[in-house]
Amino acid sequence: MKGYCVKPIGIVKSSIGEPVSPDSFKEHHSSILLDPFYLPAFEDIKEGTEILVIFRFHRSSAFPFQVHPRGDLRRPLQSVCSTCSPRRPNFLGTTRCRLLKKEGNTLFVVGLDAIDGTPILDIKPFVMESFK
């Protein structure tokens, strides 16, 4: 298969700068600084709604085919694509979070489990019917 390039549309600004447990992000407030070029694509996004943020685990390196879930060596190895490990074939992550506010080219969110400096690749509305 041929590869392709993906250009980030923004970057995460967060007080969390190192990888931590995903549970640490549930009530964590952070922001997404959008490239101004993409602002017209966000005109109709509504404050207070849930969004699906697609990002790149930029701190991850070579992926293994199997991992211990959450890095816990007491847990048996599992295939990486059956876990939420950041060490994935294309290092892509997704998070369902809440958009609190839009201000200029900044989106203020809660629940985004991405650290400071994480490249944002896309943002979509979270539509529950799509996941049934």
C-alpha cells in the first residue's frame, strides 16, 4: 500500500506535558489552537456539544504487535489494536470530549486525553447514532 501525508490542523495546549493515565484527563481542561487557515471549517461547530478529536501520538515510537494493557506487566500481552495503547501502527488517537467555548482560533475543551503539543489531525461532531 502507498503511504500518504497528513497535515495537522491545530495543536493541543495543556498543563499536562508528559503521558499519564487516561483517567487523569476525564475532567481536565485544555485547548486546541487551530491553524487560522481552517477557521471557516469550524464556523458551525456548537459550544457545549461533544466532539471527536483525532490526533497523533507524537511522542510514540516504533509500535509492537503486542502490548501489556496500560503498560501493566502483570497483565497478559494483547494485540495492540485490541487496546488503547498510544503505540499504534499510525500513532493515531481519538477522544470524545466536550467543546466548552470557541474564541478566535482556540477551542476550549474538557476530557481531551492528549498532552501539550499534540498535533490535531481532524475534529468531527460526536453523533451517538454513528456508534450504535
